[in-house]
Amino acid sequence: MRFFEYEARELVKRAGIPVTDYGFATTAQEAREIAVRIGEPVVIKSQVLTGGRMKAGGVQFADTPDEAAAKAEHVLGLEINGHMPRGVLVDPKARVKQEYYAGVVWDGIRKQPVMLFSDMGGIDIEEVAEAHPDHVGRGHFSNILPLSEHQAKEVIASVGVTGRQLNRLVPILTALARMFVERDMTLAEINPLGELEDGSFVALDAHMDMENEARPRQAAVLDELGVGEEETRQAREATEFELAGEAVDGMDHRGVAGNVTEFDGDLGLVIGAGGGSLTLFDAVRAHGGRPANYCEIGGNPSVRKACGLAKLVLQKPGVDKIAVMMSIVSNTRVDIVARGVIKACLELGYDPAEKISIFRIPGAWEEEGFKILERYGVRYADRSTSLHDAARLAVEGAPA
Amino acid sequence: MSILIDETTTFIVQGITGREAVNLTRECLDYGRGAQVVGGVTPGRKGRDVHGVPVFDTVDQAVAHHGRPIDGSVVTVPPAFTKDAVFEAIENGVKLVVIVTERIPRRDVAEMVELAALRAGASSAPTAWASSFPTSSRWAASAARPGTPPSPTRAGPSGSSRARAA
């Protein structure tokens, strides 16, 4: 889950890292008041969850409060890559001597966080790593052992930073790393981290990404930041169809039947189990099928949720049939999913035998499940039919 | 991934009194010659039993009751408590942990994996990491069904003995 810059900066501030005396405004008048308070030239920055703000004109400079209000007015109405801004950040135009980069990212291969540091800030760290690998310091740290300052010191010193700069930077990178862990981040970066004329350091921009699964336990801080529970903060806004999928999954706490992503095909998918969703989705496409959606079932959802998900997919305009497929299930019960999808067809006035192109879920309680499917004449397959073949059957449709 | 368990593997079920775990325990006991489910753990439920399997408050109590180290644990507790349950298993000498729970925060999983590595010899198979570990269903199936090779066509709680029609 991505944060807006003004939220990320608040998190940086709470971690004890110095920030500028910025303010967040949703109207031109508020922007003017912040500029008055700051009392010096300001930068007006569009608050959108997309890159390329500068290029799109979403970052403007203003010397006076009146100018700040005018520029804010303009930026607030400026759409960037299809996103309307949440507001603007009004920031003092800092006199920066040098820009640094401080970041912590998740290394999925090592399964540990890694601290990153560069004395070449203000540009993407990927670019620096490519062009000047000796200017990027890296250091993994433990998920369970206490993080010590010397670890940050080694990372910073590895790019040749020494003296007073080194000693001032160590607490900043350490604090960022601790915040990363404490807040369940997958990305936390300060770029640029500015060294001012007086030798002090201040965060001038920040990017943060929090792991979705951790949202419940981070509820207090999210609430304080004003992040609504309904905000998905994905790369694009959720569609109505996807939101309806979330609602299905939220009907009760039993299992998963949701995580719906909308596509524009005609084959509805009710799929899942231990990577099965991705495998099946790819297999359907490999056979020339055009999925209407992606979704995930697992963890033994209730009949109600399985039914709700199937109904949602069946009702999607353009969907002719649904394919109900999973890899071999152990705790999700085949009979419960079978009951759910058949119920969905019946409640919508459809013949399950017509609407379900293939049911391929082997595993727990399959005997009971297959009996139900037989009663309604639904074509099904057991584990002797591979996921690949099941996807082919789903794409080809019922045999003549 | 080689076969990690067989019909002699002893294991416990953490969260054994939960809805899913009760079913899982029954399936394990019914399978083949019967799995070696030597105990279950649900804090506060000591003294009960689930299909004849004694329930304890702690893993330590389960190990003491068994009288020697327990090989594995199937963890079925809710996501917020999974990390502690896995830590408890690892710190009590369990060498193989299968986690059925979904939606465990990544940081918690990372801590489990790292602790398992620190206590060399222990390994775990979290659901959330199906891409880097065998899938939970396969592992749960193999753990739950000692004696069944965890092959894609055979592993699964309903086993090959059940009737099938296609």
C-alpha cells in the first residue's frame, strides 16, 4: 500500500528524522496560509500516487504567499497520468549543499530488509546503481536480532562518506531502518536527503510502501494519517467489479474468496489454491482463452463467499461461462466450493450444467463434492486431469 | 524438495480445537495406517481431546507428555498469532513446521524463517510463500498423510482410496 508524500514525510518525522517545515493543503487558501507561516520562497508539490510529477508540471515554485496560492490552485486542478491530486504539499525551498539517498527495501531472495545509501541523491537509486555502482552502499539486517547503529555506519562509510557527515547520517539511516521494520514497510526511502548549508540534514522527499497484510495491526497509525480502510492504494483505482469482490471476501472471516482483478475477456474464472490462481490464469491464456477476471479462493471459504464470488463473476457483462478450478486442496473443502458455485447459478436462474464449463477441484471432501456436481450434471475433473488440461477444457468449452 | 516425512513422523497440531484443525486432525488420523498425531495445543484448553488426541496449553507440555522430541507441527492458528506459535514450536525442538494459515504479514514470516535458520535444522513451509516453498496444500497433505509421496497427482487429503469419477 503506497503512501502519499505528505503521509510518508509524517512517518519520517515520527521516526525522529528531521524534515522541513512543510504543510499539506487541499485548497489554495490553505496553501497561502502555509506559505505565510513558512515566510520564505516555497515549492508546491502535487500529491499524487504516480511518478513524473515534475515533468507534468505538478511541482511549482513560488516566491510569495499570493504566488503560492495561485500555483496551488493550478496544481490542485492538474491531472497527472490519470490521477487527480489529493492535495498539495507546501515546502520551504531548502538551500541544499548536497543531496544524498537513504533507503530500506525488502530483499525477497534473502528474505531480509536491506539498507541502501548513496551520496548521489535526487535521482533514482536504480540509475545510480547502474552508472555508479561504487556510490551505492548496501547492508542486509536481521528480521529478529536487534539492529545496531554500526550496521548503518558500515553502509554509509562504504561509499566513502566520513567526518561529520558520516556521524550525522548514521542515526538517520538507523531510524529509517527501524521504522521500516516497525511499520511493516516493503519500501522506505528518503530521496533526496538534503545536507543544508549549516551542515544539518533534512528529508526533502519520501516514498513509503506498507505491506497490505499488515494493515490491520498498523490500523492506529493509518487512522492517524487519515488513510481510510476503503483505500486500496494500488497502482490504479479499483474498479466497481473489484470492489464488489472485496465486499464478497469481507462477508465473513472464513477463508479467502476474493482478491478479484478485472480483465476484459469473456471467460469467468473462479480459481485458487497455493499458487493455483496464477498457474491457472496463465494456462487459460496459453490455450487462447480470454479471462474476464483473476481471483483467489483458499483457506476453506464459506458457501456464502464461494457463492458470492461465483455470482459476481457470472453477472459480469460479457461473461458467458465460468471455470471453477483449483490445484489439489487440503483444507478448502471441494463440496463447499461446489455447493457455492451451484447455488450461484441457481439463484441467478441459470442451469449449472450450462454455466460451469469445467469444475476441476480435487482434494479434501472431493467425493462429496463430485456427488453434488453429478446431481446437477456439471462437467468435472479429478486430479488425473492436470491444471493445464483443465484450462484447455475451460477454453474449449463443453464437448459437442 | 525431497520427502521430509513418513509414517513414523510424529507431529502436533497447534490450534487443534479450531474448526479447520478439528477436520484436519480427523483426516490425518483416518489416513492410511493413521498419522502419528501425538498431541494438540490450544492455550487454555488443556485436558480436552480432539478425536482422541490430547490437548495441551503449550508445546512444552505436549513434548513432556510424549516423552521425547516431536518431529513436526501443523500450525493452524489465526494470522496474528502464527508467529508466536511457530516460534514456540521451533524453540521446543520441532524440526518441521507446516503453516496452514493465510495472510500472515511478511515480516512475521521472515522472522519465522530466520529463527528456523538460526536454530539450524528446523524448516518451515508458510502458505504465504507458495512461490519459494512448496505449496501449503502439498505440504499439509504430505504432513497430514504420512506415507503418501507428495507427488502432484497423489498428494491430497482425500487420498487415492476414495472413489473418483470423471
